[in-house]
Amino acid sequence: MYAVIETGGKQYRVAPGDVIDVELLASHKEGQTDEVRFDRVLLVSGDSGLQVGSPVVAGALVKGTFVDALRGPKIRVFKFKKRKMYRRTKGHRQNLHRIRIDGIELPS
């Protein structure tokens, strides 16, 4: 069984037991519960076949557990103009949350 969820403007294919890195979740703040719920489920594949939402599958829910807050890899942005002595280097690291997928709930 797997599902396709949308969070942070990106889509992820997840199955129970997977660990994914997603952009910062506004719903998770320090001191709150570690449970994370994704209700924007775009597709669910299970024993009953494939359910595709338009745009989301009504009643479907993916539950997960907050594991860690981390930062992504460093990305270097280099701008250059030939013969003008123009060079600029910037770096960026995205803040991420690591989530373990616990289960997929289907509508009854």
C-alpha cells in the first residue's frame, strides 16, 4: 500500500515505514505532539485498487511521526558576467523536518 501526498508544494510517494524529509511544517512547533497528519492525499493504492482524487481523495489520511529538524545540503549560487569582473557567490541551506510515515487511512 502506498499513497501520494502533497506538502510544501511538492509531492511525495510514501508507504508505511518510510522516512521522508519535507519542508518546514507550520503545524509542528516545539513542545507539541510529535504526530503529523497529511490530509492532502492525491492518490492511494491499496488492496481495493487505485483511488485517484480530483484533486484529493476525500477522507484519506496519512499519519506520521516527527523525527527530527535538520538542514538540507548546501546549494551554491554563482553569478558571473564575462569580461566585466562580476562574480557573486551565495549559499543556501533549506530547513527541513524528517517524518516517519506510520500509516495510511482510507475512507470507509
